[in-house]
Amino acid sequence: MTTKEYQEAVDWLFVQAPNYQIDGEKAYKPGLDNITKLCSFFDNPQEKLKCIHIGGTNGKGSTSNMLASILQEAGYKVGIYNSPHLIEFTERIKVNGQNCNKEFVFDFIQKLKTLPKDILPSFFEFTTIMAFEYFYQQQVDFAIIEVGLGGRLDSTNIIRPLVSAITNVQLDHQNILGNTVEEIAVEKAGIVKNRISIISGDENEVVKNIIRDKAIQNNAPFVDATLLQSDLKSDLKGNYQQKNIKVVLALTDELAKLDIKISPENIKNGLLNVHQNTGFIGRWFEFSKNPLTICDTAHNQAGLEQVFSQLNSIDRHKHVILGFVNDKKIDEVMNLLPENSEFYFAKPAIHRGRHPQDYEDLLINAKIIYKIFDSVQEAYLSAKQECTNEEMIFIGGSNFVVGEFLEKNLEISR
């Protein structure tokens, strides 16, 4: 397999299947019929895995990777399925921090081309069965599976996990999941399974009650992670990580009840070595120190509120690079923008990317200092030119903005 053949195979995958990352709502295919047929075609590899299911609006990736790091410190072989990827497709499927083997991806795509005509999977369904099969072939001890979107109808919901967690529930993807936090919580709570512990990390009593009621209906132990106390730290530096750490600790408690050996030292070291053990980047990721450059993939109102609050606590003038996709409610973001900043708005280089000219009236009304750019890289180069070492740069607003920035600049910085 050549590099060209591999890229052609991945390109085929993107073209053949509707992809939410690129196409948005029209690519979303709710329900488990397709994934059931797909898994059956590959002899149900998910049934041969010990899975841990992580859902929620924000924090799924951080929680999944912190838990993976802890399990790796305990000597286990751990698969982790996250989405979307930032730079490389194989980031979605990792084993002990190593991206999925490209040879496997290429060979598996050849098998996907032979699927019966009555199976018409989405891009996410393709990648989900790919993850299950890879983890089975790699004989992982545990597979940490992150929900793609929602929960109840998400293709990952075909698994029967050892334990499940819902990090939090916020307004996001309202066009698909519902217009209220309550409606979205019902969708998220759809991952609750009969007699399998469900951990809730949300402080909202309404959300807690919806998840608790679903647990009661399913005779599932309900664990409120917000009641835990901990002073443990992680190398994932966002202030919001303290809430995710509580969910992770609740997960390790439940795994311990299943006689899975994890020591306090494993937990401490796992939390402190997430980047090294899993290769996870993108959440309050320090790209450089001079000038201080931070990127964060937070992209909904709740996530951006936390990130911008942390930015406001840093006593530096800020150069803030932001970009959004078409379905983002940008007027909500305008009310959250960090203080002491000048802004660089750019169009993400994907089909769903929204050009800042489309929402310039909102920028004018916000009475901020801003510039508009056709690309994230142009915005970054402009900010870098303007920024002194006493100031800082922030890049965010979308997974795609951060991914585009890192793809262009990460290797250069190394």
C-alpha cells in the first residue's frame, strides 16, 4: 500500500458516506438498524470487547483520554474511539496512544466496498465498526467508546458496556437533539442500560433527575460524580477539567467494583500524563510559550463560556482567532467574547465553514476590534505579527479551526 493508495481509500470513505463533520444535519442517520447490520456483517466484534461508554455534551474526549491514561498506567491495553479527528483520520481510533494502523484502515475500506446493497451506512457508522474491529484484532483489555451525537440513537449505543457516563448536558445540536436541555438530556440518557452503572457529571438537578429516572427504569445503579471531592490534578489544564476528573474518578470506582485493579498511584500518574500516554490534544492546549498560544476546541455556548472565562482570568492582552460552522448560533457567542482582546475571524476550510462576512453585522454591533480572513492560517499569521511576548494568542470556536491550525503549524513548532 502506497501513501497515495491510502489517501485514495480514505477519500473514498469520505465521499461514499454522508459525513456529519462535513455535511451537517443531512448526514445524521439516527437509529441502530444500519449499525446492527454492519456489525453483523463483521461478526459483531463489539460483543467481544469490554467497553466503557462515555456520553455528554462537553468533556467526552477529555474524560475518555484521562480514563485511558489511568488504565494504561495500570498496565492495561486500551482502545479509545473519539471523534472528530483534528489532523489525521487515524486519530479517531487509538490503542495505547498510537493512532490506528493505516494498513488496517486501507484493508478495512476494501472490505467496506463489498457490503451488501441493503446496508447504506453513514460515515460515522463506517468508522464505528472500523473501531470495533480494530480493537478486537488488537485484543485490547478495554475499549473506551465515545458517543458521537446524542446517545439513544447513536450508532455507538449498540454496545453493552461495563459502565457508562454522561459528563454533562448542555444546549448543542438543537436541530437534531431537541430545543431544551431537558429534551437533550432524554437523548443523552438513552445510553443507560439494564443493570449497568451510569455516572452523571452534571450539576443541574433537572438533568440529574432525568438520568436518575432512566437509571431507575433500567435497574441501573446511579452515581452522582459531582458529590466526589478531589484535589487531584491533570496535565489537561482547562479549569473545566476539575469536573471531568470527578467523572473519571467515579468511573475508576465502578471499575474497581468489577475487580479491575487500579491503584491510587495509577490514578494520580494517569491524570498527570494524559498527553504522553494518549496523545490527546486540542483542549486548552499550549502550542507555544513565546508568545503564549492556546487552542481549545470548545464550540458550543456552554463550552465557550468556560473557556472565555478562563481567558478573562489571564492578565494579558489577547489576540483571539475564531471561526464557526454554518449551524452555529453566532449571536450567542458574541455575548461571551473575552475582554481585553482584539479578534481575528476566519472561515474554516470545510464545506460547512461560515465566512465571517456573513455575520459581520453581529461583529459591528458587538463593538469589538476585529479583522476578517479567508483562512485560519492567514488569521494566525496576522495575529502572530501583531502579538508581543507579553500578550497571548487564542485559537478556537470549532474543532475544524483548531485542527486546521495544528495541521499547518504543529510540525513547524516541533
